[in-house]
Amino acid sequence: MAKQPISDAAQTFGARVRARRNELGKSQERLADDSGMHWTFIGQVERGQRNVSLHNILKLAEALGVDPGELVRGLKAPES
């Protein structure tokens, strides 16, 4: 059974990262190289399986050529 996203926010964030990466024609491996992260981490982010730190959001945004706010705009924290 596939691991589920950790939250709706993480799933949406990951979908935004994937969509922008695809717009740029980058592979996960290329995005990983450009952001200084491991490609398996990128895959987990895109599937919503990681809680991404502020520093990693900034690195991803820079590698994707977007304002970090575009990746997180409108996301809601999960309910406890």
C-alpha cells in the first residue's frame, strides 16, 4: 500500500512543486541538484509525504524560479 500524504496542505504544496517542475521540463533529479536536496526527498515532497521546512521551501522556490509565497498561498494548517 502506498504511503498517504501527511495532510491536505502537504499534498497541495507537493502538487504545486510538481506542476512548476513539469512546466520547466525538469526531472526530479535536476530539481534536486538545483536545490541541493536528494531526489528521493523531492519525490516525497511532491507526494505530500514530507513536512517541508522553511529553508527547504526557500530552496525549492529558488530552484523553481518562483516566489515562495506562490507555493504556500492559501494553504491551511492541519487540524490537531
